[in-house]
Amino acid sequence: MKLKYFLLWVCFICMSSAFAGPLFDRFKDKQQQALVDFGNQNLKNVGAHVFYPFGGPDITYPLLMFPNFEVLTLMGLEPAKPVDAPVELDNKALNNLSSLYRSSFFRTIDMAAGLRNVADLILKQLENLEATNVTVQPIEGRTNAVEIKFIYNSKPRMIRYYKAGLNNEQINLEFLETLKPFDVVLFKAASYLPHQKPFSTFRNFMLENTKTFVQDSTGIPYDYLKDRFSLDLHGQYLMPYKFPGGFEQQDFRKYSEELKKPVLDICFGYGCKKVPTNILIATRKETPSL
């Protein structure tokens, strides 16, 4: 019996690693246009710089969702170095990419298990989305940091990836200052880190320096946003998906229940198809010089 389960497990790992291509085809059929439509309907007024902390190498969601996207800044804990396109992914990298297309996010535990270069994953996503004129170079003065330029939908774009920690012990506020302005900050499957005390410095900095948040319930807690930001909820919030550190937000649930919004048929964050998807767009009420 144990041998049977072991063989099934091996089979599953092999399939998840080998089928990133078919999984992308399914993602393209089921999700891609829905994300584009959501962005065109709801995010046309946000600016050109998208900051996506805790997103790993996910460039697919911001590229599809933000019509005005010109610069995307990513931060993660994985190494990065220049590589030439096209790239060939090993099984570990394919398994990571499969997770994005299947569940809408990269799994931290899988990313930490021997991933050698996040630039490989970024370039493979750009290839799948049929981006052209892709170039990669190191960012001067930073280690494990790359700048990727390309053309998508006939428009020049740029991605900057930095390996950097954002907890209270590692955060570099002077460096974050150089990245401003933050037109929009994206939180998706962010491990509820903005809820937690070890990330309070980062959370407070974002609250003071961000024009718009686009997030699921793992981002900035509702209670920090409700008075200072105009809120536009899409989908429904009932409870956090079972996840270590998943905080239940009772006021957010009450707000969601009062709105009675329809179910959102988009995979965005934890628990896709198991708990209702929610995307909260929070826009600062005042207009500071950010």
C-alpha cells in the first residue's frame, strides 16, 4: 500500500513538472481574457509604475491586469542574474511555473527548493505571452537584481527584479524611497505578511506612500484602509483560506456582506475555486505628492 501511494506521488510530481505548457494553454483559455477585461474595466485610472512585493517572479498577472503598466518592480528572496532568451526550464522551474498557471501564485516553499534564477521564469512567461525584443541586464550597484526590457502589445515595458527582504530587520527604507512614486501596489497571495508585526515598518511605509492598492485579503488589512482610502471591492470576502497566519477580518467580512457583490470568476490568490475570490481596489482619498 505504501509503495502504491509513493508511486502516485512520484507520478503527480512528474505531471506537475512536465505540463506547464498545457497548463498555460488552459490558463489562456480560462483566465487570461478575464484578467485583461477586469483591468480594462477597473484599473484604467492607475498609473504606470506597479510595485509587486511578495509576488516572486509573477509578471503574468500585472502584465495582463494593468493597462497603463510601463514599469513593474518585483521583490523576492530568490536569486536573479541575466540570462538570454529563449530559456529552457528544468523540472523544478517548470513545477514553479505550473503553480502560477494552476493556482495563480508561486509557492514560496517550492521557490526555495533549489531555484537558481528567477529571470528564467520571468522570461518564460514573457515568451508565453508573446512579448518581443526581450533584453536582460544586471542593475548597476545591486547584486541579484535584473532589468528586463521588452515590447508587449506594441508598447515598451520594463521589469525590475530585486532580491530583498522586507521585514523589520531587513528593510531598507532609503532604497524603497528611490523606487517612488508607487502608483499602484499589488498584493496577491502575500502570506498575510502585511498583517504581521514583523512587517509593520513596511506596511506603514506603503500606507504613507501608495496611491492605489490592488489586493486580495492577504494584503493591507481592511481596518488600515477604510478611513483613508476609497474602497471598491470585487467579488466576496467571507473568511481567509486556511493558511498559517491567515487572519480573519470581521469588519471586512461585514463590509463585503453589506455590498452583496456577485462571485468573481477569476483565480486571484489563495483558495481558488475553494473560497470566493476577492479583489479590493483602495484609492487614497487625498492627493498627496507621492
